[in-house]
Amino acid sequence: MDSDPHIETLAVGYGEEPTPEAGPGDVVSPIHLASTYALQGLDTDLSLEDVDPERGEFLYTRLSNPTRHAVEKRLAALEGGNHGFAFSSGTAAIATALLATVEPGDHVVAFEDLYAGTRRMLEGLFAERLDVDVTFVDATDSANVERALTDRTTLVWMETPTNPLLRLCDVAAIADLAHERGARLGVDNTFLSPYFQRPLTLGADVVVHSTTKYLNGHSDGLGGALVTDDDALAEVVGFHQQVALGNVLAPFDSYLLLRGLKTFPLRMRAHEANARAVAEYLVDHDRVRRVHYPGLDSHPQHALAREQTSGFGGVLSFELDGDMDDVTRFVAGLEHFRLAVSLGGVESLVECPAAMTHEPIPRAEREAVGITDTLLRVSVGIEHVDDLLADLDGAFARLANADPARSV
């Protein structure tokens, strides 16, 4: 049978296949901690391009490392791209994607509802320091992207779903608009992961991840990934990663990522099943004003989610009916949902964007895109769903006890 392996099979072993050059090979890639590699002899004609990791050849770990090489091959395969790069963080992957696609004087169109760190990078570094013009738009309507494009636009940058409001954009439609203007489309696919969404197949040119989240899945390793099937872009990205910036993923974190990926598909199914149950529970609760989860029929972009994704992921957000004091009491009443930033680990986490991840963004800007003080973002883990729902019940009961005049 010549059909391509399914994602479950790729996640378990791709990139760790034994090779004749390397000997019989290990079932699990070892952690190669060596920072440099001995050569067989002096070759005055040797260049960096002559050293080929596919033949088991390595020169210096910043340039390539056997453990990182294995995980980069797997990341590319999972996203359906030809080239994969592993970085020291998701932020490093995003910065490298931007540096590889824009120059001073260029124009970038970006989703207005971005992860706060990405928005700050675009505003504080690229716009203020590198003379790159940035326009933020409501990309839930592709027409807004089209109107923002100019002859100087070289990159359109999207998250879908967004952080923390779970808004979507039409990747295929925006890819067509960008390509008509000669621009590239980059997509941050962290929230859904390649298990539920593969932007390259929809027309994107480059995909990034914070591998710290779902791809690692255990809240014990920092990392980022960039995948593309654009050969010219890959060459530039490789130069930035290995030579200009050196922001590579360390061998031990590469090993942790390889290990986490082996159970990645199983975890994603559990995350989504639990998130659906939590979202449905919250929708019917009297103390909840609004729930943001694309898997709900009530989500304004539910139809688009069903069209371009194979699932809805494990992250949702909701607005508590109350004020910041109520938010403080609510999160204090939780036991299984831990108050912490980040997402995508096996444990359930909750955070208040206005006071935590998005606090650096001025209040007026936060509120303009819909991030209220009582918005809570939830990363639903893989615990038993009955325990999670009981935990929410307990936190809502704490609110009722604090304010008997209000019924839950």
C-alpha cells in the first residue's frame, strides 16, 4: 500500500527511522548533547552546504543536531510541509518568520485579535524599530484584509482561532488575496495544531507553532516550530535560525518534544471532547454572559470551522457575569483548573487575559477587540470530564455564597 501514513503513525515514529549510515538505530532518538562533532579529516573544499544530516553528518549543534534534526523532520511531516525548523520558543519562530519575509519599508496586514506577545513584537520591534508598516484588521471578514492590502504588502499574518476570543479567518480566501498581491500568508496554528488544521493545504505559505503548547503537551519544555513548503523561504529561515540568530531548540527540549509528539493525536482527541463538554455546560449557566468556542452551533463562525478544520480544539473562553472581584473569587474556588498562563498541557488551566497575558495591551485596545475584565480563557486538559464539571460547579457555588442575592 503506497498511501501516505496517517497523522497518528507520523507522530509516533517519523524522523526516527534507522538509517544504514547511522547503524541499526534507536527506537527512541537519544539526546545528543554534544555541541560539536569530530571530522574524519581536514577538507579545504568542505562548506556548510556539504554537511548533510540526512547522511548522518553533523558539524556544530547550532547548525544541526541529530535530536533536533529528528524532531524537525517530524514537525514538517505533521504539517504537510517540506521544511521544518525547531526554535527555542514560539516567539522565536514568529520573529524568524517575520524577519524572513519583511524588510524596512514593507507592509504587514495582521489579525487585530492576536496573542499579545505577537502584537507587541509587530508594534514595538517591526513598526517602531525596523520601519515596517503594520495594519491590524478584523480578519473574520476577508474583505477587511483585502481593503488593507497595498502594493507594499509582503506578509499577511493570521491566527485562527485567535487568542483569546477564538475568532476564525478564512485561510483559503485570505491566501488567495495575499497571493494576488504577491504577498505571503503566515498562520499561527498553535491553538488547533496540525491534528485539527493544516494551513499549508489551505494555501498558507508558512505555519508556526509554540510547541510549548499542544505539540509537547506536558508543560515541561519550551519551544517553537516553523514549517513551510516554499524552498526559497526555507533557505532564508535556515540562515536566520542557524547563522544570523542561532535561536535553535536545545537537544534536551528536542527530545521532550519528540516524546510528547508520540501521544499528541490521543491527547488532542481527549482535549476536544472535554472542551466540548465544558463549553456546553457554560453556555447554559446563569453566571456566564458569553462562551467563545468554535465547536458550538452558536459560534458565529461555526460553519467556517466545520469547513476548514477537522475539529475544534481544547481552548475556549467565556465572560463571567460580574466584575473583577467575582473573577478573583471564581478562580480561587477552582481546584482542578489551575490559575496559570500558557495552554495545551495535559492539565486544565484558566487565566484572565486582562490581568495576565494581555495586561500589557492598553485597556482601550483590549476592550475594542472584546477582551473584557471578566473574560476567562480556559485550556481544558485531559482529566476526567466529570471532575472538571464538578470543579466548575464548586467555583460557581463559591460565587453564590459570596453574593446570596444572586442565584446561580
